[in-house]
Amino acid sequence: MRILILGTGGMANTHAKHFAAIEGVTLAGGVDVDPMRVEAFCSAHNIERGFGSLDAALAWGQFDAVANVTPDSVHYPTTMAALAGGKHVFCEKPLATDHARAMEMTETAERLGLVNMVNLTYRNVAQLQKARDIVMSGQVGTVKHFEASYLQSWLVSKAWGDWRTESQWLWRLSKKHGSNGVLGDIGVHILDFAAYGAGSDFSKVFCRLETFDKAPGNVIGEYDLDANDSFAMTAQLENGALGVVHASRWATGHFNELRLRVYGELGSVEVQHRHDWSKLFTCLGADAETGTWTEVEVEPVPTNYQRFVDACRTQTNLEPSFRHATNIQKVLDLATVTDRDRMEHKVN
């Protein structure tokens, strides 16, 4: 199997390393509009060819699939071009910047019979996979309530760099640079984390967004700091469970932490995932009477990268698919609408 890496920014290195480690996979090409950057990227990962545009790579055509690691606003045109070229696509999140474009991408991929998956990276967390298995097996009973959070602290800590001086962070705070703030950047992750772990999609949402002052006039150089950096959401799932979802970049002491609690009539599960460890806790059966929580050891699971390769080899689409990511995008779009209208909206 031969894969083209489209875009050579920071995350592209992760894609290249993961795909190169899979037996039988060849990194056939790299694409970037910056010739020096694509040359350095291809050299670092022993990639056969470098291209200055996707059109040039498609004209060459000697690859089976595209790993789309371009900026969010470029996902739509590049993915549509790759699909038109008959290539399977593994796209970074979010699939698109709005539901309409995401749906067009989904319907095109499905109509052409091409494998389509989105790199919702926290599906790689084995503890989340196990928690879902427990919920879906009925061990917690009917799910009644859930809590989900995604906390980061890079607006108050320089652990990962200084956002005031580095473009890799500043663009995430600026609408005109393609950012939908914390809602679009990590909201997509925690919504997927919650829906997947609780075993049900969203049915209703109400969200509040907030953008806090961060600099004089909220401008640094070419960047208007106008994208939201905290959100709080109340939501209901299709299975009837009520819950809360929130995320922030102001969470001092939490470099990168996701947490999910799912409460059922018979028991509960809790997943904690940080940049340096993951844990799963359960309170099931007789333990529900004593409030006893037990940490569960979990074996590793296949990564999204491996499952995309498997899907291409078997011509059978796997999750998370474009359609799933499109459903999540609809929730994100509605979250912005509910903040504007100050009222709850139904997802369907």
C-alpha cells in the first residue's frame, strides 16, 4: 500500500512515523507548497517524491491513499480533489469547517466507494475503547448521565511553547486564520470522546462560548485574538442520557487532559487520559452499593493509522468515518447557533 502525505506540518510527522511502521506500507510522496519544507520532510522520512501541489501529485498518481494533514480550511478542497482522483482518504480532524461541506465530502466518498476515515486520535485510547465495551454490554445498565471535559493550559503555561510569539498557537486564536477556537479545535475530540464512550450520538445541545482578553486590543501582529477559548455545553444523547461537556485553554495545571464519566442505573465508568498516561475506573455490580471504584488494566488497541490501512486492504470502511465526523460537525455548528440564539437546539 502506497500513501501520500498531504501537508508537512507538525502533525504530518506523526502520520509519517505511524504509517511507515506498518508492514507493507510505503510513504510514496509528500506535498507542501513550501519547496524547502517538503524537501526536508521527505528526506527526514525517506519518502520517494516531493510535490509542490496536490494536482502535481495526482497527475503522477502512483499511490493508493492520501493522509490529509493540511490546515482545517483546506480539508474540503483537497479531500474532494483526492476523491475525484480515486484515492482513499484519511483526513485530520475536523473533517471540514462546517456541516454542509463535511456532508458533501461524505456523500462523495460513499458514492465513489472509497475508504474514508477521520483521525479522531483519542479513539486510540484503549481505556476509552474498553469503557465503551462495558457500556454497550449493559454492565452499567441504562445510561442516565455523563460528564466530559477537555482541559488544556497553554494560555497560562509555556510548557509547549509561548503562544504570544509562535504562529502554531496564534492561528488557533484567530478566526481569520481559519480557527473556530477551542470549540472547533478540541471540541470535536471531546464530543467524539463522550458520544463514543457513552454509546450514543447527541440529540440536543445548548452551548455558551467565551473569548477572554489576552492582549492589548486583542491583537498580536496579524492575528486578531477573537476565537473562543472556553465553552460549556449541556447536552442530551439519543439514549436519553443528560450531561455536560466543557473545554478550555485556561485550565491551569492540565497540559492536555480528557475525562469522561458515564453513569448508569447499575454502575459507572470513568476514563482519564493525559499526555503521559491513561486510566480506566469502574464501579459495577456490588461495588455500586459501597461506592468502590476499581482501576482496570487494559491492553493496547490498533491505532487509527493501522485501521485505515486495514480498511483500504479489505475495501471495508471503518470508524471513525467521514459520516461520523459529519455528525459531530453538525453538533459543533449548532453549538455556535445556540450561543447566538441563547436557546437549545435539536441535532436532527
